[in-house]
Amino acid sequence: MIIKPINQTHLEHNFEHFTKSAMSATRQDTRFFSGQINNFQKQYKNFGMLDVFSEKLVGFAENLQQKGQKDFAGIVYSGLAKLPISKEKRISILEKAIANAEEQGDKFHVLARVVDLKKLYKSEWMSKKYVKTLLKEEKCLKGIVSDFEEAKKTFKTVSKETATERAYRLRLAFARIDIAKTCMKENPKLALSKIKDAKKVFQSQGRTKEVDFADNLIAQITTRKTRHS
């Protein structure tokens, strides 16, 4: 039998007590909760047990979500996105994090986790999963910029503000360029539509380099269509 160091035993006992308290909390003090999670993470890291902590957080986040403690669950999911977890488990966690943020109506955290998911699928360029995340990203960004002030009211955070509406409009333009690049051959009409929408944003924000890039993509599609006509 392996006997754990007394401090390590206390740490695990304290974390277990903390999780039980959070599960039954009647008021969600998100700032205190986030601070506690960060403190436990530092302590587990000091013991060289960050992988153990990650595993504990996975179950904790899922239990919080099931208990309806969605603000707490969102904080844990956000933390998990930055911790060492296998790709398969990270994908599963991100999908649950997206579902949790959608239930809260928090478009910004839905977007953040979708982008995390997109990064994981980027190595599978042109796969259905990658394209699906691109379309999801576009949908999130459209929802944010369509009524930015209203969307901001749903943003649940303890530490930072959102970027500007202008920044999200630019991100939407880049997302549309990414979508266009995946369908230039199979669906040139859709690709052209996405590129032209993106180009309008680039022009309105004085992004001449991006305007030139959009024009180059349009020329590629037009040339290809001419060759096959």
C-alpha cells in the first residue's frame, strides 16, 4: 500500500470538501469559486500532480453541470481547456462545455470553446468535423455581432471583458474566409459569397492586405470557373 504524504492527503481531503460544498451551494459566488480552483491547481502542481487534478476536474465539471451549477461548471470547463488532457478527452470536455455555455445563453464562451475545438481539428484539414466547427464559429460570431450589446449581457466572467464589436466583426470575416477555402472547388458559389462578405468588412476596417488576399481568392475561383465553362 502506498502511503501518501500528510500534506498531499490533506490537499485531497480539502479538495473533496470543496467540491461537495460547491455542488450544494445555494448561491454561486463565481469569483471566490474561481480563486479556489486556481489555488488548488497551484497546490496540485507543486506536488507534481497536475494530471491527477485534471482528471478530478473532469468529473467535477460534469457533476456540476448535472446539478444545475452551470456558472461553476463553466469556470471549471474554461480551466480544463488549458490543462494537459488527451485529445479525445479534451474533445469530449469541449463539447460538454459548449452545451453548458449554450444552456446559459453565453455566446462568448460558446465561441471560445468552439475555437478550442477548431484548433484540435485543424490537423484534420477539410474533414467534416473541422468544417463543422468553422460553421459553428461563424454562427456564434453572427449571433454576437447581430446584437452586440445584448450579447454582452450574457457574458459570464470573473476576470475580463469582451473584445470590441469591431474585433468580432473582423473575426467573423476571417471565419468566412476559412469556410470559403474549404469549399472553393466543391461549392464555388458559396465560397464567393463568403469571401465577398468578408471583403466588405476588410474594406470598412481599412485592412488592405486582407482585401488583396480576398481578391486573390476571388480571382482563383473565377479563373477555375472559366476553365471549366
